[in-house]
Amino acid sequence: MNGRLATLAACAAIYGVSIAALLASHLGHGWGFGDLTVYRYGGEAVLRGAHLYDLRFPGALAFTYPPLSALTFTALTVPSPELLRPMLTGASLLLLPLMLGFALRLRPLDVSLGRGHAIRLALLASALAVWLEPVWTTLRYGQVDLLIGALILYDLSRPDASRFKGAGIGLAVALKLTPAIFALYLLLSRRVRAAAVCACVFVATVALGFVLLPGDSGAYWGGAFLDSGRVGRIENAANQSLRGAFARLAHSTDVQTVWLCAALVIALAGLALAARAGRRGDDVQGVSLCALTGLLVSPISWSHHWVLAVPALMLLAVGAWRRRAPVVLGAAAAVAIVALLHMIWWVPVNRPRHSELHLSLIQLLYANAYVAIGVLALAAAGVSALRGRGVSSVRPLWPMLGGVRIEEHASG
């Protein structure tokens, strides 16, 4: 027992040293906490009865979250901004290993990986993950993506027999709409009760919003939530979605038709592959595919949204290590290097205005890095599925997202 506690303490210390090194480096300076400022302004707007979705905050930013988020953010108006920033940063740094720990409890990995081992591994993975661009951006903006990710993965790591499975995803959708694709994953992977719980929780939050904020709820659900133009420039290099990539590749924002067609194909294929894995007891693969699909097809997927792909990267590396698959481990390392180098920022961002519409070929490779990785990952999943690899065999359906060697009787 003492040895296990010592090992746990050592892993926690490594994570702490990594955090300290990040904060002391050039990456730890100049954090503007722009999104946290918007959250606080949104909470203040609710308290003073302003029309939330008509407001523009410093930097011409609009409040783009559902009404429940605004109600939640009223709590952020209590501490001073000087106190709020380190508080949220500390909470996010606690949520990172928590999120990764939940990912390591997904089926079928939970059968072969003990809880203590998972905790230690999550801490070590967090020591690297904190340097990845999506996590770093989440921290410097004061975003809530790590909370969203933790809610989703906690829910999905729970046993299917759990009465309230689905509630976490329902809350995540109520805070930020993009996790709704995980509700579809529950439904398509035949966890109908969990999908129903998710829907009930979400509907209850919408009803609560109409009771407490009837005007703002009417404005948001009456159409504001469909207006992606409120979120920002689609060509922005930080927008790592198919729509953003098409705009940069075409040197034009007039890409609605091609984006909708491509997004439909990716959504159908990605969800089909994810559901196939989920039905066969492989949430490691299914959840990872679902996350990548949602990030690709969303109209706007800011780079900090790609925090949801960080667990998939960890699971890829874990699966490759356990199977002694050097090629797959090399692929994981290559993806990590792209995120560690913050490659998507190696291009001019709106300097001059709309500069991302005039990128060179090499700049396009940098600016579309996450999208390219996501598309290649889904393509690899499709090829593997066509070869007929089942998750109930010793070989995983798709080794590219961290399947583990596990015998047929243990696949669920």
C-alpha cells in the first residue's frame, strides 16, 4: 500500500512540476481570459435583466451559450476577476486528469486496467497534455471545455445499468450545445434509456431557462442558436472544423454547399462507425470516433474544443503501447507533436484582415492540421471496418484509437 501511495504521489508531483514549468515558460504569460470575461459579463447581464443575446462585449464578442449557462455564470460574478482567474485555472487543471481518468474507465479498457493504475496513468498523461495547444488555449481563454469533457466521459464510463446514465451528457448539452452528438451515440449504440435520461435532463434545463429567463430563452431557442455568424470568422485558423478548412482551402467563405454535403457524409459515416463500436462493447473506439465526428462537422470548432480529442490521443498511445505496435505509437507521437508545436498558429491570423483566406500551400497544411488528422482517423476507422475486424476478437476493430488486446469473453 505504501508503495502504491508513493507511486501516486510521484505521478502527482510530475504533473505539478509540469504545470509549474508551463506557467513559468513563455506559454504561461499573456493569458487574456477573454472567454471567462464573456462568461462573467453574461452572468452580470442576467442579474441586471439585460437582453443577453443582443449584447456585444469587449472585442465585439457575443454570448453564444444556452440560457442555463448564463444562469450558471452568475456565480462567476461573486469573486473579483483577479481571484476568479486563478480559481478557474486551478479547477481546470484538476479537471484535466479527472477527464483522462474517466476515459481510461471506458469499455473494454476498464476490464484490464485497474482503477489505481488508471489514476496514475491519467496524472502522467496530464503532465504532457497540459502543453498541448487545445488544453493550453482552454486555460488561457478561461474556457469550460474541460468541465464539458469531464461530464461527458464520466457519464460514458458509468455502467449501462446505472439509472442516471445520460444525465451528465444532458447537462453538458445544456451548457454548450456541441456535446449533443454524444446523445446520438447513446441512442445509436442501443443505450436507449441513457439517451432518454439525457433528453429529459436537457429538456428540463430548457424549461427552467424559460421559467427564469423567458425573454432570453425565447431569443436563443427562437433562432440565435442557429446563427453561427455570432460566433466568429469561419476562416479563422482557430476554427478547426470542416467548414473552416473549406473556407481556407477555397480562399472564400462561400462554402456552405460543399461544407453541408461533406459534413453530412462525415456525420453519417462517423456516427455509424462509432455506433458499431459501441454496440460491440468498445466505447474506447466509439467515444473517440464520436468526438472526432462532432468536432469535424460542427460549423465552428475552435481549437480549444479539440480538448475532447485529447482523451482519444491518450487512448491511442495506451493501446499502441499495450499491443507493442510501434507504427501506431509513432502515429500518436506525430499527432502529439502537431499539438505540442501549436502548429495551427504558424499562419497570420487576421493580419491583415481575413488573411487566412490567402494562405500559401504550406500555410494551409499548418492551418488545417487538426481537420486533416480527424479526417485521416475516420478514414482509417472505415478501412479497418471494411476489413471486418471485430472488437470482440483479440485484435481491435480500429487500432488507431487505442483499442486494447482483450479476449472475447471480456468484451461485454
